[in-house]
Amino acid sequence: MACNLAQKLIRTHLAEGEMRPGTPIGLRIDQTLTQDATGTLVMLALEALDLDRVRTGLSVQYVDHNLIQADHRNPDDHLFLESACRRFGILYSGPGNGVSHPVHMQRFGRPGQSLLGSDSHSCAAGALGMLAIGAGGLDVAMAMAGEPYRIAMPEVWGIELTGRLPDWVSAKDVILEMLRRHGVDGGTGRIIEYHGPGLDGLSAMDRHVIANMGAELGATTTVFPADDAVRRFLAAEGREAAFDPVAADPDAGYDVTDRIDLSELEPLIARPSSPGNVVPVREVAGAPIYQAYIGSSANPGYRDFAVAAAILKGRQVDPTVSLDVNPTSRRLLVSLAQADHLSTLIRTRPQLTAATQAGIETIYCEFENPATYKDAVDWFRANRVKDSQTIWVAPPRITKPLENYILEQVKRSQADGYLVRNYDHLAYFAGLRCMGDFSLNVANALTADYFLKRCGLERVTASYDLNADQLVDLLRSAPPEWFEITLHQHMPMFHMEHCVFCAFLSDGKDFRDCGRPCESQSVKLRDRVGTEHVLIADAGCRNTVFNGVAQTGAEYAQRLMQAGARCFRLEFLNESPEQVERAIAQYRQLLAGDISGQTLWRSLQVQSKLGVTRGPLDAR
């Protein structure tokens, strides 16, 4: 018989009863979660039970509710909880570590397991494919003592998700749509199970938001399948070994059903004084407010803070409004303190216009004729959209003897800085602002230290020879702010001394009589499988062949950010201004956590590949 995911999770933890809606059942509990507002009563109950050690696989006590120490009462509770945790074998998370639900999901969540928490929003762990239920303190204490958790068998409410979320619509709008349709008691006596193709566009933290607020619907809990999104989340936390795929059978049925087309949603808001009083944001736009609060178990992800920061960038909070920002974990606080930096390398003037108008802070230019850099720099300074934007220019990748005149053309541009590629550049541009490109082959902390401290570079580009694991090791072996990582590029395949444009599109012999077809013609080289690779003319009548298909490391972005990476580069080749604008917008969504890497590379139709080959990247 085909089973949905909720039924599978209940069956594997069923200690008593039969799986018929409304009949009593008992569930074995693998993990418990307690917080300080309810945990003191739980610990007192354990003392009353004369328990030696807890009998769950894992129990964690968090201090995340009563943090203000205006008198002795809260610190006394904290000391009591810490001592009780030592007494009963419970892990203790002290004040300041973060909100229990997202921290537990990051550190201890495990697909397929059951969790009972003395907080109504413990159901948030269902985002990872857990059977996670909020309960009263005594019920949790009994579970910690090894007793089953007894409830009436819930109905399973299947919610099919289709489509993809539009711009400025988030996972919060999914659960608000559920509340708009069904009210605060619509989930009573039910487990909500989300399924369908729409899940592909929801990250694990998106699902956390939805599962967390299932409590506002009155649901017993919410479950999501443990799929690739969950695997990627656990891998980014260094816990991929905890991943176990769990999902409903393909032809599973549900007691109750509903369907949401994500593409039809719009931004929603719950008005006072009930979470069920949901209306479109457009209906209340412009209404005065007194306080805005960012940071809770219902908006715990990096994206939730990054989107608000993007809206406020360049603006001031109205003096009549109190804006409170409370990062949900110590790790998130560190991440927010190190603002992400997205740079671009462009190769045409229309691309420069697109990147400038998009507000990119650091723009690298690599033009075939360095003599045109001065005009580009002057245009940029007259048209940049904010004063903090800077323009850097790149000298040719290879410099031959007696070619310092080319470097002089580059320097005469008076750009904000220079993207150096070799030791000639290091010497020629010494004393000026410089970034190191990938051709310096920085693959370890010692090399990075040499270039930054001995040569005065501001940052270096990580070598393309590193796989994902090695990149993470590099970021952990030295200050992550030393490195810039190329997330999007057409990989340069080979460089040649001779000019294909002159040889095949001209009767001339060199630049003096060839008529410069490189300035008016385009050349592509077709390989044996039909892919056309782009040939680009360089200074000095040299040519470089680039892979015809762009590649992206988007699937590794969150993992790299977890390791401390903050500077990412997008390199464009022959893309149109519209393609440049679209790519910049989607990478900003990626770094903000709004979309997954898989969503990005499918949307942009690029290869999911970081560095030289995919094979080493996936090595574990």
C-alpha cells in the first residue's frame, strides 16, 4: 500500500495504537527540544521522576526567550538549566547562541527522526523531513524519560505546490496564503504535508519558514520530503552524513488535499490582531506603522535580513518608526557583519553600461584595445549610479619583452585599480591599487599571504584548479576576505600567439595591413559535438578561445558563504546587456538565499560547474 511521508514517519515511530485518523497512538521520540521559558518546568519534572539520565537519542536545552537580565530571576533560571543539563545528560545552548528552531535545524536536524519540543514552533524541523511536534512541558519530560508521546492519529493534509515564486514573493507568502484560505484552526487535528514540483524552488530555510508557521494554522505538525535541497543544506552545515532521503510514495493519497500555484502568489501580510487576518500588501501599502521587527524563528534565514537590507540600502529609517533587527544565531550575526560583495568582469561597452546601472560595486574591464580604457573610465565616472562604485582595468594576460607600452596605455586610463595577471604586472603597477587574477594560481594560504603582504594586493582570485572541498579548506586556512571566487564565467580554454582573425579573414600579414577584422567580425570554433567556442582578440594580436557555454558554481555558493566567502565575481564574455542584467539579478537572489543554485543554473541555461572540471568538485 502506497504511503505518504507523514504516514511513513509515524509508522517508523509507532509504539502504540493503529494508524486510523482519530484513534489513540503513541510515538517513540528520538530528540527533544526545550527552551528556557518552559525548560525549567521540564527539568523540575525530571527531578520529580527521579530520572538518572535522559533516554532519548538527543535532548537539547536552549536559552533564547528570557535573555534580559534586569534582575536575578532570569540568570538564576539560566544557571539552574545549565546545572540540570549536566545532571541529566542534556546539551545546553546558552544565551546568545541563537533561536532554538533554526539552530537545532542547522546543528542537529536529521531526516526521518522524531522530535518533541516544549515550544509550539518545534514543528519547524519538519522542513528537513522530521516528524517534529510541539507539546507541553510534562509531555516532553515523559518523552525524555523514555515514554511514548500519546496523541490522536491526525489526518494528513496534502498540499501540492506547483510553479515558482515570482520576484518579491517569499516562502512567508506561502504560509500566509494557507492562513488566508483556511484560518487559524484550519490545520487542527492534521499533519500538513507539502509535495509537488513547486518544492524544487524552495530551499531548506524557505521550508523552515512554512513549517514553523504551521503552528499558526493549528496543525499537529508540517512535513516536507528530505530531497536534494535538504542534502545541500546539511552539506553546507558540514553534516551531509546525516542526510537520509525520505519522501512519499509516488502514488500516495491524502485524507484532505489542496493546491497552491506559487507563480500566482503575491506579497501578503497578516493584519492585527490575528495571523489569519491576511490581505495583499498592496491593500495596506502606505499605512503608518510604529515598529518593524526582523529576526525570529519565522524569519530566521540570511535571505530575510538581506532582502530588508537591500530595501533600506541608501535610505534612512523614518524617525517615527522603530526598526529592530535581531539575528537569529551567532553565526548569522557574523555573516551579516561581513557584507557580501558581487563584482563583474565585462568585455564590451554595452556590458559596462548594464553592470554600472545595476549598481555593481566593483567592475573589471577587459577590452581588446587597452587604449580604449581611458574613455571607458571617463564614461563610468560620469554615469555611475553611486559614489562607492569603482572601475578596474585588466592588462593583457601575457606580457612579452618590449611591451611595456601596452601597460602604459592601461595605466593612462587612471582607473581606480588594476587586475594583475603576472609578475610583470606586479612590478609595473606596484604602489597602485591591485587585485590578483586567477592566473597567479593562488591555491593555498602561503601564496595568498605572499601576494597580499609582499606585493600589496588587496585581494586575490582563488585558483580555478581547486575543487569545492579545497576551496572551503582555503577559506578556513586564511582570512576569507583575502579571496575573490569566480562564480560565473566562460572558462578560458587556450591562448595562442597568432591571430586567427588575420589568418582567415584578411589578406594581410599583421596589424599593419590586416584591416583589423577582429573589430568587426566574430569567430567561433565548433567542436566535434557541435558546441561553438568563442574566439576573442587580445592586445598584441593574440587570441583566446573561451568555452562557448558559461559555467556556474551557484550550487556551492551557500557552502562557500558558510566557510566565510564574501567576495564573488561574475565574468561575462559575449552576453547582451539584457543577459548581464538578468544574471546579476539572479546571482543577487542566490546570495540573498532567495533562490537555489539549481534554480539559477537552470534559469540561465548554464553548466553547473566550478573551476576546471566537475569531477574533483564532487569528490568527498
